[in-house]
Amino acid sequence: MNRRDLLKSASLLPLVPTTNELITTLPATARKRSLRFAYIGDTHIFPDKKPMDGVAKCFQNVQEQRDKPAFILHGGDVIMDALKEDRDKVQKQWDAWHSVSKANNSLPIEYCIGNHDIWGFDGAKADPMHGKKWAMDQMQISGRYRSFNKGGWQFIVLDSVQPKADGGWYTGGIDPEQLEWLKGELSKLDKKTPVLIMSHIPIVSVTGFAFATNVKDGNWQIPAGIDLPDASQLITLFYEHPNVKACLSGHMHLLDRAEYNGVSYMCNGAVSGNWWKADTYQQTHAGYALFDLYDDGTIERQYISV
Ligand SMILES: [Fe+2]
């Protein structure tokens, strides 16, 4: 075949784009947005001017978005701390939350329980509200873990905060009963339904490596209160269910995104920054996130400093 014939036959071949071309030449309609929602977390509110004003400003920013989110997902640690406080002090923190949200927010809120939302006051162990019950009542959630569908995506909210073996609070973990429930939920879902998992404590996170205090005797030692000790088991479970696309977390007050086995593990900063002592914690500014979920299982996040 001479050069002319070669060129002629080559022109009949379908054009095979390079990977980069494939990405840039895909039509914009290749995926459709299923849902936009706002993630806010680690608000740590208490009845002082700074946290009250700060949470109000965050809510207002969410409401003012031209491309408005459908709802708010709160990643936990709504209030400053219920762990060792008496009833009166805890009630005042929940009241602060409800008054600010009522005055500044018109969107529905879905909640995940954070470690600081749990009432661990020693003197109230016999009180029916002790532990997670009070937080669940305030959040008006049906259970400490649950699942719901929005925009074609399945949201699975986990309870990642557990008592230590000696009964003291707290450590990170998914208890056996909850793990069985999670396996059942994933099994019964249509394999085409994309899944977003929310846990207050991260399942997988880069943020533990931001703290030199996690190096002990020359080795990294990431506590269970930073990354769930069940991570390996969960990673294996998600590998068996590739429709699990994203795992969101709070707790660390830091912003990261780790991609592993096709799952985006995302820690999402904090509205309170450094627990209202400063606007920035480590290198993450106080803020919240806007999430866009697409029908092809992809997810995009925009972090907004407040
Ligand atoms: Fe927190």
C-alpha cells in the first residue's frame, strides 16, 4: 500500500480520541445533576454572640445561594458539648440551635449524631434522655442510624460514636448490629442506585496525618476516634457494592478528599472553625459545603468559607 492509499484507508477509520480528548469532547449532557444539598457540620453552638452570629451567617449564606440546595445535611456536633454538662446547660445549647435555625433557615435538615451531641453526664445515668436519646429527640430522627432516598441517591447515615469497652465515652466504631443492618441495606438496593454514606467520624481520612502528635515512637498511630477502626471491613463491603460512591464525614474540622476503590471519602470542615476560638483550624477555614450529586454516580463539592 502506498502512502496515498494508507491515508485514504486511515480516513475511513473511526476517530479514536485520546483519553484527554474523550473527557473534553463528551457532550455536556452526558450526566444530569440529581440533587444539590448543603453540608453543614460541627456547628458547636452555645448561647454566646459569636457562635449564634456565626451559625446565623452560615444559614443565611445557604439560603442566599442562587442555585439553592434542596436540603441541609448536618454532619454532627450540632452543639458545643453535652458530654459532661448538666441538664440545664445542655438544654440551653439545644435551645440556641433551634432559635438560630428557626430564625435563619427554611430548608429541611437531616442530622447525623456527633460525639459532642451525646449526653454523658455522670449524674444522669438513670435519666431516659442519657446517651443518644436526647440528641435524637432534638434532631427528630427515627434512629441513631438510618437510610433515605433523595433525588435517586440513597443516603445512609451511620452512628459512628460508641462507648469505650469500659463504658466511658467515646471511641469511633460501627457496632455489630449496625454493621449487619448496613450490609442488609446495601444488599437490597438496586445496584444502579448510587449511595452516599454519612458518618460523623471519618471512615478513611487524610486528616489524621496533619497532626504530629499521631506519631509515637517513630510510627503513625491514628486513634479510633479519628479514623474508624472498622475501615478495613467497610472498604471491603463497599468494594462488593460499587454503587457506594461517597463517604462524607465531619469531626476533624478539616477539609480533605481521598479517592479509593472508586469511593470519594470527604471530610468537610466545620462551621465553628477552631470551636469558635479562631476562624481557621490547622489549614481549614470555617465553612460549609455545597454538594452536587449526578445520575452517573459522580459527586462534586464546593467549600464555602463563612
Ligand atoms: Fe466537632
